[in-house]
Amino acid sequence: MTSKLRGSRLEAEVDRARTESNWRRVTDLLSAVKSKHSGMDAMVEVLEAEALLEQEIERLDVFAPRAENSSSFSQSSSLLKEAILQRKNHPGVQLEAHLLLAKVLYLCSNYEDAIKTIEKSGMDSAITQFRTLRALRLVAEAYSIKGLSIEALDGTGSKKAITCFEQAAELVISYVGELEKSIFAVPTPLPSKGTPVSTTSTIPTLPTIKATEKMGEFLECSLERVANLRLKQLAIDGFFTEQGVEWYRRIISNLGDKSIGEKLQQRLSIQLAELLYRAIPDPSLHSEAVTQKSKSLGFYTGSQKGYYSPASKMEEIILLLLISEVLATREVVLSRTEELTISRHESLRNAKSVYNLITLLLSSLHQYQLLSNIYERAMKFANQDNYLWYQFGLCLICRGRWLRASRVLKECLDIEHKDEEVASEYLMASLLHIEHLGQFEQAVAYADRAALLAENKYLRVRANVLRSIGLSQMALCEATFEARRDGLQKSIDVLEKCIEADPHDYLALYYCALQHAIVRDLDSAKDRCLRSLEANAEQPSALMLLALLFTCEGDLKSALELVLTALKDFPENYGLLVLRLHLEKRFGRVEEALDTAAHLLQFWKKKEPFYVTTEYEEKSQQTVHGADAASLFREGSIARTGTVSLGRETTPLFTGPLGIPTPSLAISSQSSQLGLDMSDSGVLTAGAASDYGAQSTADSSDAFGTNSAFANRAYFRAQANIWTTLAELFLDEGRLNDVTPCVEQAIALFPNSHQALYLKGTLCLARAERAQADSQIHSKLLGDAKVFLLSAIAMSPSHTESLVQLAKLYRLERNYGMAEQVYRELVRLDPLWCDWWQALGEVLFASGNDMEKAAEALAMAASLDRSTPILSFTCIPLVFPSHFT
């Protein structure tokens, strides 16, 4: 078949094989070329040398100029020199022979000879058309080789080299366009050698070319370096222009709809994205390259145009990164065969470099949903890649998908690790289970594993701190005081060892102080709290703990002064605001307490819930969010503001005064700067994380950092707690007319919940005390109160405030036996709370049955009075700084 090819058919077949870089086919065609009357006898030496040269290049381990390459290319060099000597009457042959010889000389590190050979080719002065696509490619490669040779001799960044790369880039863009046209067999002529290159030129019809054509090292290098060097040169000259950026845009836009050069387009896209993000000020939104590309896509014009032109720097960066991500993931080798191991690792490493920059950008924009979707697509090839699994898990944490994040992290940890980062991954998993899932046993197991694997002291201490927190939370879940005490002692022992290992670890000192405070070892708690603040004064939670320790001593004035001082530095810290409200309430400073409550509601007014569906949007405008909170708290002017009943309810992760939590999810310090503790106590409590160190490795996108329904429940629950505290404040002041609107607001936020029932019962009980003169109304109100309180306890048996109010009701009914039983249950659960001992003593004294036990109870209350804080120590939040892991 080959021997029968003659004339134009043979020439077309050779051109096709050369354009496709099918050098085996070129070798097979050499016999036909050498035959008589082939019409291509002048090209024999060039074709044979080219085939040998390109096949030898494909066999090179490293594509780089080396002197030792001379022996490999000796035969090609001899054939090319022979062609130059014997084919002087064939300009086309002379041109290609010189350019191929220059290529050989460059690969052998003969840079000066390569430049001289290119100049002898007459490439710069030629005005004839390029006869073939291969000739166009060789000239483009020659300019690239000349630029690289000049750089090797004169140093990187030479202006002559940049000029050569620019000429090469112009020709490459033309070559890629013409090659793409030839793929679809569109007739176009090639441009002339000495005229400006235009992609609208036409060439003779060529056979269809495979779309898998590679651009080649020299062509890719010229495109990549022209943009990079032009940008660097302008930076060296001390001023910024968009010439370098325009080169990037031009190359990317011209390659964007081509079937070849995808790897180069991917690299250039991520390079330009990184440059725009890190180093380049806002470029002009008017891009000549994009405008020209838009004109060439005229069939896309109109209202339904199919191309996208970014309108800002950030849009351009995101577009470039998404393009790069699509191209990089397309190139990932999915096959698990042994021979493709290197290619698979290289393609995966390239994809991960793209994901790194995407993560950096989208996390700064708080676009965690988009980021997690991108990583979810990566799971199709992640397989046993620990890095991608871990990043996916962190994205899910930031997005608030904590349960799924825990499963992803488990998968990540199940992968065999060969690096030292595994300890930090176990720490993150432990942190997640403590903060968001309430799975403390699993958290302790992960922390133990992290401590075992950690090679440095810092990580070991952090792991043990997490282990102690998990142990303390497990202890607080115990039903009996003895079990809680034993568990808390284990936690303290671990923390003391952490302090011994690192005496300056402020976090270990803080948590040790907190655990000592919970078990009422107040001297040790105060000592460690002061040491923690000395190591790091920027700790609102530690300041809150110190203020609560002052309240244990009865020094409410010092506690209030400390809180007011701390609020100057942390004015939006929710926990400190709540403590201030309770201190002002205890002092009887009604107006100040009302101002603080107004500030808290104004605080929530700025925060919007995540899921308020369409059916609620109109009604929600009638809620307190749209009201002037300050005007609601003026003396005697509590207005009835309608609120929508969303029916939201949540159970707490942290505890009320009893220290007995129920398993649940809650807003935590990682997911917000508020980190509220929605305790079951019925009293407004705070789990406010500090502005400092309130967020962990995965920062959040907004006030709560999660679109979980639990965040919405906590959002409304926090406001309901504010109204609850106001109701209690007005009850203490005897302002029942102002209590009703507060109760209605709280119930509207949380209807059909144990807290709503508790509030209804409390209000009925207060009205019953006022209506003692009318026995009928008094009895009816007491009956209603009992129904509400018993219902609340049935819904939440650990709701201590309902138990306290129920015991109070029994005392009003003179049912001292039932009141004693309720108080004994409270005392059994937490024998360290003085109020319940006091109430138990009063009930026993009123019943007159056992005066000795009454005296013992009152004595116990007196002894505990100096160790009971104004709020439970367990309402203080768990704080995990961003550098925790």
C-alpha cells in the first residue's frame, strides 16, 4: 500500500503523520519517499532525521538540555547537516533542516550554535507561506528554542528572550487554531512566514487529524513563559501594567475551546488565578483578549449568549479556578494498575494543588457549601487519599454537616497513614464529637489515640486536654453525684498532668480551673484561673469563671466590676452580657438590667435565622426582630408584640444548675463567636465563646457558621431565654403586668415546649400568690400551675426550674410531704447547691416533723453559701481556639 503512494497523495500522508507526531508511520513511509518519482526525494534526509530525533526525545527520561545527549542525537545531526549541504536549492527543506538542527543543538546544550543555526535558517526574513502545519510548528518551536538559549546564556528574564517567546506565542496560538480547524477538515490557508499571524488564514484541505494531538514541550514552554516573564519584567521595572495579565487571558481564551493544550490551559488558569488573588491589584474589567474572543463567538450573541465574561476580579479568579479544577480532575488517572502508579500520583498531586487554592479562596469568602460540593466531586477518585478525605471533612464541619463530617473523618482515619499529621486528625475528630455531637466516649477514644501518636509535647498536651474535657462531660451526664464526682476527679488528674508537662498552657490551666470550680475546690480553681489569665489575658470565658468565683465568695460588687471591665474589651461577648444581667438583677438594679436585656435583644435583632421558610417570612416581620427592643423595656410600657409560632425546640448539650445534661446538639464555640449554651434550667444562661479563640480550624461563615436546623432552634431559644429572665426579674419586682408580655414572647418563640409550660406555670403561680384573698381564683390558678409544671417535668424530667416551682406550689398548698420529696430529689442530684438545702430546711421546719434534720439542712445551706455561684459553673462554654489542633 505504501509503495503505491505517489505525488500529492504521498505528501498528504506524510504531512498527516508528521502533524499527528506518528513517527512510526513516517518511518514506514520513508521507502516510498526514497523511490523514484515520489516527488519528495528532497525531503528524505529531513524526514528520516526528524523521525529519529522525535523518537529519541520521547525516550528521554528528563526533557532538558544535556551535553550527554550528543551521542543519542548524532545520527539525526549527521542527516540534517547532509540535507543542508545537498538541498541548497530547496528553501523549504533548508528552513526545516536548520530548525531541526537547532533543536538538536539545544538539547545537547550547544546554545550559541543553536542560535546561529536559527539565524542561518532565514526564518526571520522569510515571506513565503508556511507550506505545512508542521513547518508552522517548527518555526514556533525555533523561536521558543532561541528564547531558551538566550536565557541560558544571558540569564532568565532577558528582554531578547521575552521577545522571542512573544513571537513564539503568536505562532503557537495560530498553530493551535489552524490545527483545530484541520481536525474538523475546514479548508484554510496558512499564514506567511514574515507577515503578522492571523487565525483567519486558510490552508489547503488536510486529512482529519486526531483530537489527541499534543502541543509539545517547546510550544507549551513558550506560552507559559511569555506571560510569566512579561509579568515579572514589568514588576522589576517598578510599575504595573496589564500586559502580562492580558497574555494570560489571551492564551487561556484561545485555548479554552480547543481540544488540545488542556494541561497547559489548566496550569495557566491556576497561575493567573493565584496571581490575581495574591499579588496583582484589581485589573481592568475591560480585557482586549476577552473582547476579541467574544467577537469570534458571534454565534453566541444575543439574550441567550453561551459564554460568560467575568465582571469583577473575584469572578475572574473563581472562573479560572473552576476551569482549572475541571481540567485537572479530568486528567486524574483512575486506573489502579501498577504501571500507572506514577502517572496516577502526579495527576492527583496536580489536582490537589488546584484544590488548595480553591480552598484558600472559597474559605475566605465563607462559601463552604460550594467548597464541600467541589470536594464531594473529588471523592470519585480520592479512594485512599487521606488529604482529600480530611479536607472534605473540614468543609463539612464548616458547613455545619457535623454528623456526615464525623463519618468522613472516620473514613479518613481508617486510611493507612505514613505522615505525622494523623495525630492532628484524631484531635479534630475528637473535637468534633465533643463540640457538636455530644459523643464523649468516642471523643475520649480519639483523644487517647492522638496522645499515643503525637510526637511533640504540644500535641500530646492538647490531646490530653481534649481527653479531660470528654471525661468531664461524661461525668456530668451521670445521674448520681458520686459518679459525677469520680468522673470529674479523673478529668482533673489528667489536666494536672497537662499542667506539669506545660506549666504555661493557658488552656489546660483554664479547664483545670473550671473542673476544680465545678467540684467546689474554689481555692485551686481561683489559683489556676489567675495563672491562665496571666498566661493569656484575652480569655472572656476565664474572666467569666473568675467573676463566678467572686460570686461564690459573696463579693458581687467585684464580680460586677470585673464583668463591666471585661465587656469593654469584649462588648459582644454573650456570656459576659448574660452574667451582667443576672448580677444587676441580684443587685436590684432594674433599669440597668432592662438596658442589658434590651442590648441582648438588639444583639439578636442583627442575627437572622437560617431557615425561615416562605410561609413564615411575612409573619416573622411581626416578631421582636423588627421591633424597637429598647422601647419595650421602659417602665410600665411592655407592649404585646406578636411573634410567629415556629414550634422550634432543642435539648441542651451543656447543663443547668444540676449539671445533668441530656444528649443533644447545640451551638458551640467553633460554630460561632456566641457559642450559646441553651440550658434546661429555664434561666438565661450563657455558653458564650470568646471573641478570642472562639473558632476552631474550620472557621464559620456567619454568626453561627452552620445552616443546620439546630442553629435555628438555638437562635430562637436564646431569645426566649432573654424573655424568661425578664419575666423572672419582673416577678421579683412584683410587676406582674409586665410579666405577661415577656411570657407571651417566650412562648411564641418556643410553643408546646417544656420551657413554655414552665413559664405558664410560673405565671399562674405568681398570680395565685396575689389572689390569696379570693380562695376560688387562688385554687384555680394553683391547679392550672400544677398542670403546667407537671407537664413540663413529664417532657423534661431534668428541668430543675420546673421542679423548684412545683415544690414551691406544694408549699403554698401546705403539702409539705410532696415538697420535701421534690427538694430531696434535687439535693440528691446535686448536693452542692445551697438554695435547695435552704428550701429543704424551710420545708422540714414548716412541717415540724423533724426539726433536727431541718437544722442540719439549714446548716448545710449556710456552709455551701460561700461556694455556690450566682450561675452554675457548667454554663460557661467550652472554648477551643483556632490553633487548638
